Amino acid sequence: MSAKFSYQRAVSIKDAAEATGRPGTRILAGGTDLLGCLRDGVFQTNRLVSINNIKELKGIRSRPGGGWRIGALTTLTEVAEHRQILESYPVLAQAAASVATPQLRNQGTLGGNLCQRPRCWYFRGQFQCRRKGGETCFAEAGQSLYHGIFGASQCYIVHPSDTAPALVALDAKVSIAGRRGTRLVPMSSFFVLPKDSLVKENVLEPGELITEILLDAPLTGTRSTYRKVRERASFDFALASAAVVLVMAEGKVRTARIVLGGVAPAPWRSTEAEKAVVGKPLDAAAVAAAAEAAVKGAVPMADNGYKVPLVRGILEETLTALSA
């Protein structure tokens, strides 16, 4: 961990934005990822700004006209167990419930889960890789068992969040506060691919923080689910996952959003898989076509070719479950 750093408790969103705009400052929320990064030397800090006393960042509240607001400091347990989230957005409740262990879900926050750093063992280890300002991606010629098969460009990380694919599938929006005011960003535009930046995973700028996530009211006929495959039954990140949100009408798929996790540097929306089911009954033929379309364009590395049939199998299982 850093040898020395100062600690500050922000008393308001404005206070937090001003404090975090200073060089070398990090936001402290649940701390389940931040403290590990500091301990492992992934990055350093000279100031931690705790936002845990800001009440506006906590809780789940209904929106006028329908939908829900989820504060960035709302714990993953609260999201997973909230009655309205369970009923209206099962894909999100299931994703939140699949994160790590009960202890970490009790401590970790929704905002923190979206902003956690990559779990690449080269990035987390003693390697000056491209994401840490170096000139080499060690995964290219090294061990690539857990790395990406989509969206790679000089860096093969996978985004570790479970809730991120679910929120992209729900077409959620994220509210971001900063010293210049507040902006609203679609969750699908929040994450940054390596081709756009080798050192950032999201669009947050210095002095900005997530304040809340906005969900629209689900349309009539909406069905959703989240499926995650991992090496261990708990306390593990996804080898691959799928968040699926469908709107059914008259026995056919009216709209579809299919987002993969664990396979790309950001939640990976498969528009080809969506096209394979929209306008059709969710029968075996459509399911098989969507599963095959989802892996189109995959570029496996030396050790992660297993992710191609894994993604195909996950989607077949998930879409079949939603057809019932």
C-alpha cells in the first residue's frame, strides 16, 4: 500500500467533485477494489476522498412517471434483494447477486462495481504493461486463459463487472457529477475500449463521480435474465456471462438486447445475436441462430479458445430459459 496518503471525508457531491479533481486523488466508496489495487501497487495515491457520508448517493428510489434511481453508494446486496428490482429488472438483481461473496456484496457498491479496474494478472502484477504506461501487452505472448476474444486492440483485458452487462442490456443511464456540473451518459457509452484509450476503462474525468443509475420502467412483455459461468461457484469473476432483455409481443420477440461479459474490455453488445431473434418466435431455430451469431467475429488467443463454445452454450441456455 502507499507509504503515505491523506484522508478526507467529503460532505457533499460538490465537495467530492472538487476534492477528486486534484492530481493523485482517489475516491473511496466500498473500497473492495481500491484497497486491493493500492496494496498490490497497481497505482498510487496521495489522497483518499471518502464519499460514504453523502446520503444523496445512497438508496433506491422511484422516478416520476416510472422507473427507478439507484444511488452509486447502494450496496450490491441492496440491489440484489430490493423487491421492485427483483420483480421488474431480474437481470440486474441476478447480476448483483452473482458478485463475489455475501461479505463483499454487503460492502461493495453499484458505482464501484462499474468502475473497478481490470483483473488481468499482468496489469495487477509487477509488469509495466500498456495499461500502466508501458509498451508491451504481456498477454499477447503470455498466458491468456482469462483474456478477451472481442474488442481487443493492443490490450486484451476483460471488464470484470457483473452489473455492467445487465445495465447496458437494460439501456440504463448513468448520472455523472463534476466541477462543471452534471451530465447524463447512456451506460452503453460509459465504457472505453482500448482502441480509444489504453489507460482508461470509462469516460470519467478527474473531478467526476457517478451519482446514480437511472432505469426506465420496463415495457409490457419484458423478460430478462443474467447467466454467469465461472471456475468456482463463488468468489470468482466470469469466464463468460450474458445479460439478456427481451420484449415479447404476440408470441414473438419484439425487441432484444443481448450483452456479453467476461469476453471483451467492455460489456459487449451482440447486435448480430439480437437480429437473429427479433421478429421471430423464440424457438429452437432462433435460439441456435442467435447463439451462433453471438460468436461471429470472435478472435481467440492462444489459451482462451474455450470461450467461443462457452458463449454459444450460455446464450442457448439463457434464451431457452426465457422462451418458457
